[in-house]
Amino acid sequence: MRQIWRNWSKAFSSPIAYGVGGIFLVVSCIGAGVSAPVRKEPPTPQFVRDVAPILDKKGCSVAGCHGKFGGRGGFALSLLTLSPWDDYDPIVRGAKGRRINFAEPEKSLLLLKATGVMGHAGGERFQVGSPEYQTIRRWIAAGAPFSVEEDAHLTKLTVSPANAVIPKVGAKLPVTVRASFSDGTTRDVTRYAQYESKDTAVADVDANGVVIGKRWGGTAIIVRYLGTVEAAFLTLPRADSKPYPVVTGSNFIDGFVQANLKKMNVVPSRLANDREFVRRVMLDVCGRLPSHAEITTFVADKAPDKRAKLIDKLLDTPEYVSVRTQRLGDLLRIHPQRIGGGITGERGAVLFEDWVRDAVASNMPYDQFVREIMLARGSNLRNGPANFYRIEQSAENRMETVGQAFLGLRMACARCHKNPFDRWTTDDYWNFAAFMGKVSVRQGTLSDEFELFYASYGEVRNASVTGRNKGKIAPPTFLGAEEPLKLPKTPDGRDPDYVEKFAEWSVNKSNPYFAKATVNRLWGHYLGKGVIHPVDDMRATTPPAVPGLLEALSKDFVAHRYDIKHTIRVILNSRTYQTAAEVNATNKLDDRFYSHFYPRPLPGPVLLDALNQATGTTERFGEFPAETKVVDLTLPVGSFFLDTFGRSHREFLAELEPNIEPTLV
């Protein structure tokens, strides 16, 4: 407490008394004592910390209102208040300053329209005298202050509970949100946060963060505040008084899956019988149907380990190599038209796919596979992986490809603005893309040849729409790092090769994305859905279907030196993969916890080969021999059947999985 002295007519002076929650001035005059409380004014509201969240919460910045491109009624705000620093000028200086009335704050258009006192197409957003009204009024009365450098900014958002169980249908669970700011303050922002349930069939959430359970299952409650997102992961068990049966697993995968099912009181389906299993595993691994002889031989075999032996046998077949090569070709989007078109594109595509096939056949460690692609240099007609950099030719597009294909991250939204449902900012995007800035292409010796090299030029500039650093040179920075990567020049004075460091970081065992993204993609192929789904969008707010499973699979993958075959073998040997598709009374609503096998349509190439196999026919594809299977094709071919029943056209990053839709022909 400070001591404040007052003089009273120069006749008497007395220090104030100390009190809790207030300051009291004690005045003694002619023997009389008077105690008068002096009210402590709340701190002046700040624009970003106090005013911007109100505009977001009340819907002023949604796409249907002032947040749409060009705004509404001549008033534009950043979408979902993702860049509040860009909103200050339109509010304070826009409309020739008429939105703010410093002399009479109550007469500011910002307040008159939001309260419905003056005509407003958006209607009443809050009431006169409400906490929102008072905050904005006090901010205007204080002169509407704002400083990008000095105002507190959000540093952390904490959601509580982070993980919880809703005990029963109809039960309510309040979610609270606290925000930490750069000035050291922390406050409860539950009132101003935005909420969304990822699965409204399981639980709903209201505008105040109160969750109500609707049916058994799991969901995430997405919490958004000032452009930052976090999530609360909630589970609602199925109501059943019957004792839970004992279910025996085959490996560590089943431990995680069955523990999660038991928590939700859901019993897994029976084990698939031998006929079901042999058909499933041959289609998944080899892309073909088992023959009658193979089925009868397998069913007659009484060895307890016959399934494990069959899996080992199939993983050593040429068919496995073809199926795996085709899936990697889809992932990398190997297509003549993307590598230059014409003869050049065909030669480059064949060379690249042949390299992939050799890598699969030799079971090249996956970290080495990705590293060799990212570090490819030289001629595209001599080094197959060099064609990877021809598929996308800008630094930002190459970064997006690496992020989505190898790290399971969709970064595209952050190219222009902060992703409202993920952690990535525009700075994250452009600083990450900067690693690719100096990868360059030049004409090779032959007319249809190009050479890949690392140039001494090619800085990347932040080209975001709303970022504070737009237009500035983006420094190469790893995702999640606080500071840019700074490397010294080489001994001969050349610029360092940042792509080499980028590749090392991408496949390093300490990287939080690479191993998880790889095993999640494998899991999605063999189980129908990724543990995090979609498999190329592993955002922090998407709940894993089975807690702990991805971590365990990725650790095992790294421990076995990124051995793809090993991880496939572990997945196929699990009881979870070998569970029947037939449902029971407890799991008929399950579509994401792997209590039963999920039926799915066959990809077009596998379906066409299976039809030819079953009917004893062949299909002729261009200049390829008549007996060539679809999964063995090294170049794309025209096919009405494949277009109708689903194949990847290797055109867009979002089309890494074949497009399969129910179709009548």
C-alpha cells in the first residue's frame, strides 16, 4: 500500500488507513473523524485482450457478417477475429471515424448498432449495460487505446477438464477456459470462448461451454479464443449392467483397443473365421482374391500360427510390392502431366516409380526413403526422386506436399490466414516454407532433361493476407520452434543447405509428427480409418479414436528402424484387424473404435483385377501386355471402369486416397 498524504486547510494532515479491497482516506477536522471509501477503478480495457473477443463471440466477424470478404455494409473485420490487429483501423478510423464517439462513448455507432438502438441488419448482439457493453464503452472513453508492441497478447489457452467422462446420457459437464497473457495476467474467458462439438451425435455444447451427453461414444469439444484452439476430449460410456467378458488379444495393439472399448462398455465382435480372414488379408496385402485351392488349404491347416505365417508369406510376394508401390505413387502424385508432360513426363514418371518399386522391394527404411526424396539432386532422367521437385515448383507448394504426405499436416489454410481450427499461424506456414526457397531447377544437357540444384538465392517472403509479418523475408523455422534456424556459411563461403536440415528434422525420431503420421496412414489403409482421421490432417483438436495407440505404434516403428513391413505385420497380426465385420448388440453404432471390422468398397484397381481373376478375363491397357494387372501399371491409363469405381488421379493433395463413391453404371 502506498501512503498518501492530504493537507486539510494547512491545519491538519493524516495518512490514509490501509484496507482490503479499497483505499480509505481518514480526515480529521476540528476533532471529528470521517472515513470515506475511494473506489478503485478497473484497468483500462485493451483492444486485443478485451474488445476483440467480444466481437468474435457475438458473431460480428463470422463469414455471414462483417468477417466475409469485403465485409458487410462497408464494415470489414478479419474472419473470426483471426487477426485482431487488422480490425482496429476499420473500427476506430473507418467510416470517417463515425463508429467511435470519444466525446460521448454511448453514442458510438459500434455500440448503438450492436445493441439494436440503431438499425442493424445483424440485430441485437448484446444489451445496453451488459458486461460486453461496459467493456467497450470504457475502452472508448479511455481513448480506444491500442499498441501492437505494448498490448498484452495471448500466450496460452487452458481448457478444463482436458479429458473427462460424461457419466450418462443427459448428464451435463461444464467446460472452463482460462487465458494467459504476455503481461503475466491470467483470466477466466469461458464467457467469451467459442465452442463446437466434433460429434454432435455423442454430445452437444452450448454457447457457455456446458456439454450435455446424448449417446455413448467419444468426441472432442473444440474451444476457440482469439485465434487459438484447444480441445477437451470427452467419453460417454454405454449403459449396461451386464459383466464385461474377458477378451484375449494378440499383441500390444489389442491392449489399447480393448481397454478403450471396455471403458465404453462395448464388446468387440467375434474373431473372423479362416475364410473371412484369408480373403481380407489377400485383398489388402496383395490386391487379389485367394484361389479356391488357397482357401481350402488354409482352412484345413490346423497350425495355431498359420495366420502369422500367411502374413509373412504375403509380405514377401511381388503382389505386395505392386500394391504398396501404387499407394506410394498415389501419395507422391507420380504422374507424367505433373512432371512436365509428353515424353519428358513419361520418362520421369517411370523412372521415379521404378525407384519407388525398388525401395519397396528392398524394404528400404522409411526414414531413408523420405530423406532420399527430399535431398534429391541432379538430373531427373538419372535420379528418379529428383522428379519429386518437378511435381510442385514453388517453395510453399513443396512444403505443403511434405507436410501433408510425410507429416500428416494440412498447412494450406495458414498460407493466407490463421487456421481457425488448428494451431498453425501464417508465420508458421511461411517460415516452414522458407526451407524450400533455394531448391531450384535448370535446363539439363538434353532438351527434355532438367537438373535440380541448391541455389544461393531464393528467399521466401511472407505472402499472407492477414499476418503481421506479411511482405517480410521469412526465416527458416521448424514447426513449434521459438527461434529461426541459423546456420553459418560453408568453409568456401556458400550459403548452407537448409533443405538438408529440413530433411534431418522431418525424419528424426524426436520429430512429433513423422512416425505418427506414417503408422496412422498404414493403420488407415488396413483398418479403413486412421486412429486420427483423416490420416493427412492430424490436428491437435482431432481426438484419437484409441488413446495411446498411435504413440505405442510410432515408438515400435522407430525402435525397429522405420521398418514398414514390421509395422504392417504387427497390425495384421492383431485381433483388432482380424475381428469380424459382423456386429453385436453393443457395437452396432460403432464406426470409429474398431470393435468390429469396417466393410469398405474395394479400390477400383483391386476391384477390376478381382473381376478379371474371377471371370478368367483380361483387360488391355494401351501398349501394356494383355495380362498386365492394374496394380502393376507404371503409367496412368484411360479407363471408364477405374474412373467410375474409384482411383486416385494423383492431382491434388487432398486426393491422396482413391475417390470411391457409390455409382450405378
